[in-house]
Amino acid sequence: MTESGKSMLILIAGPYRSGTADDPGKMAANLDRLESVAVPLFRAGHIPMIGEWVALPLGKQAGSTGVSDPIYDEFAYPVAERLLRHCDAVLRLPGASKGADEDVRLARERGLPVYYDVTEVPPAA
């Protein structure tokens, strides 16, 4: 658990690829929705993090051509798992997502707070 008022590194978890049939426009819209809470978290004194912010550039550098290739899978979920080793909390946005559900499971296993709305996240001092 984090101390009240402490600035936290918060993983924003929610659908990215789920329910999109790998349509790039739908995935971009999902990423926009994840990113929509990043500024409020930052303004509350925290550091927002989204796994795709790390996984997508890594995949691109490694030669990934899209979410359906094995290179994408090499980074997508492992990045979130590694990030969670450094995060203080998870903000789980609505929507079906096996990856986000796994993020929540790992966070709870590690004793990290899980929030379900940006308004639940306490501001940093």
C-alpha cells in the first residue's frame, strides 16, 4: 500500500485490443480512452503509465508489423507485468480485457491499490 498523499506511478489498464477485431481505428480509440485519464492523474500529482506507451515502440523497433504477429506478443503483456513491479497502483477502466484483468490480479497479489475511476485516486500532497 502507498502512503496517503504520496505521488504514485499508476498503471492505467483497460481495453486496447479487446473487442476491436484488430481494427487499427478501434485500437486507436481505445488508446485514446486510456490516455484520457493520464492528464487528470498527472494533475493530481501522479505519474500515469500505459503499457502500450512502452510495448508499441519496443515492438516497432523489434520489427513488429502489427498486433497479430509474434513480436507484438513478445512485448504486449510482458511489458505490463514488468511495469507493475514498479507501479504503486492500477487504475482499471471499464471494458472487457484479459490483459487489464491480469494487471488487476497481479496488482492485488502484490498488495497494490486498484482504482476503478479516476475520482477514486487520492491526490498527492
